[in-house]
Amino acid sequence: MTAFTVRLPNSVHQKIKELALREGISVNQFIVCAVSEKMASVLTLDFLKSEATAGNRNDFNHYLSMVPDLAAQVGDEPV
């Protein structure tokens, strides 16, 4: 495990302490969770962009054309 110093504005540090207390976890654990969530978000976007560039519009249209053109079932109507 690695330790490092992070400089935070006092207001941010105070809010982290409040939120960690509310969640019943340590400030350290709160920050680890927040950083992990941000990493997951960025990595997911990277993955989706990568997949999108590998996509083929003709293949998409081919498979879309195979979907039957039916009315929405009860409960699936557009809002």
C-alpha cells in the first residue's frame, strides 16, 4: 500500500469529514472509495469509446433491420 499527501482546501476537507462520518467510514476509506469510483468512470468511458470505434454501421443496420416493427407492449410505451 502507498501513502501520499494531498493538499485540499479546508472546505473540501471539512465536507469529506462530514460525509465520511455520515457514512460511518474513515476519511481515508471515503477518499479511496471516491478515487476508485472516478477511476471506474474514466475507464468505462475509455472502454466504451474503444468499442464504439470498433463498431460497424452496416452491421448495426443489418441487425437492427431484423428487429420486428411492433407496437410497444403495455408498460413499455415511450414517456
